[in-house]
Amino acid sequence: ARPFGKNAGIDLKGLRALLERLIEGREEPAPSVDAAQIQLFAVAREVVKQSDQFCLHLASDVENFTELEHGFLLAEDADGVSWVAEEKAARIVFPNPDVKVGLRAGLLVSPVQAVTFKP
């Protein structure tokens, strides 16, 4: 996610057509997916900008969901506050150091195991 107007255009015509066919009953639903083959992620921590001294140690064009090396110093802020990638296979989502103080400058997500609920 980039600032408004800076994201790459995505052509959603195909998705719209598929949804219309599904709603109208003209398309067979996709086969069931084996949940064991899908890697799920959960938010591990929020990175919140606490002062104007906040520094995010990523390139300005870093891709969403970039995997961070374990121990990577992700960000620093005033009073010695820092965010280090401590989670295994942590990834950064929505990195934005230009948010106002008090707002989220990014999310750290990490892999989790799928949970199956049985009634």
C-alpha cells in the first residue's frame, strides 16, 4: 500500500466477471482447498510512531510482506524505543514512516498454524 494515487493500477474486470457468474449461478465453485497447504499469518506487533525522532530502517520502496531477517532492527524512536524482528519469519505490512505521531507505521506479522474447529 502506497500513498493515494501511488499504487499500481489493478484491473479487476476479471474478478468482477467471476463474481457476477458465481452470484448468477453460471460458474462452478472452486474445488475445496487443503488448509494444510495455506500459510496463515497473524499480527505479531504494531509499530507505532511515538515521536518525530521515529526512524524506520527500511528502503522507502520496500514491498509489503517483505520477510525480515531475524534480529533485524526495524525501527527506532525517542527514549531508546526500538522494534527488532524477533519473530521467526516475520514480515512487514503497510510500512509508512510518514504517519503522524501516535499512528501505526507498520505491522509485523508472523506465520501461525491453521486451527481446525469441529462442532
